Amino acid sequence: MSQKSNTYIYVAALVLILGGVAALVASGLSSSLQFLKVAEAVPLMETGELEAARLFGVVDDGGHQDLGEGRIRFTMLDREEPDKMLEVEFGGVLPDTFTPGVEVIVEGRLQPGTSVFEAAMLTTKCPSKYEQYSNQQDS
């Protein structure tokens, strides 16, 4: 009888493990985002092919517009093709390094029926870290 109950425990453990693996695979597939430069995202936005994505670019020198309730709107430019740009709205705490000209990565989706990218996450690159590394390389 104890051998039979051990079999049930092993089967139950196997089912739980397989279920966990299946859940991880499903969540990984559903959260796969396109990682694009602004210049790559703009044509996709115009054709309606851009949904969820992670975009990187540079904050325009015009700064940002306060929309109230902790929300801002700013223009994000492509680093290599500054004529390619898109409007981004973000609601949340801005990083201290968020200034015009800084490189940013935003994650979110296109607002339906608009050309505004709704960012759920915004991070900035810290230039000092990269400058320090490049200075060490020059020495």
C-alpha cells in the first residue's frame, strides 16, 4: 500500500513540475517584446503593425510636457536618424538622469487610434558609467 501511495506522490509532483514549466514557457512567449530603435518603430506605427515593444532613442531637446497626475509627454528621437521621432507618454517616477539629450529605453504599447506610445517603463542610460569605461580604455 505504501508503494502505491508513493506512486501517486511522484505522479502529482511530475504534474506540478510540468505545469510550472508550461506556465513559464507560456508567459515567456506572451511577453516577448520587439526591441527597436525609433527609426524602426515609426514605419510600424504608421502601418499599425506596432503593438507591444521596447524602444530606445534620445529625449528631444524640447524637454517634456507635464500632463498632470504624474504623467508626462515627450518626444523621443532616433540617435542615428534624428528626423525619425515619436511622442511618448509616461506615468510614473522619472529617473534623476531624465534630461534632454539623454538616451532612454521605454517599454509599452501604442495607444489605440493615435500615434502616441504609452510607456509603462522608462529607463535612462547613465552616461557617466560609459564615459568612465571609455576613459579607462583610452589610457
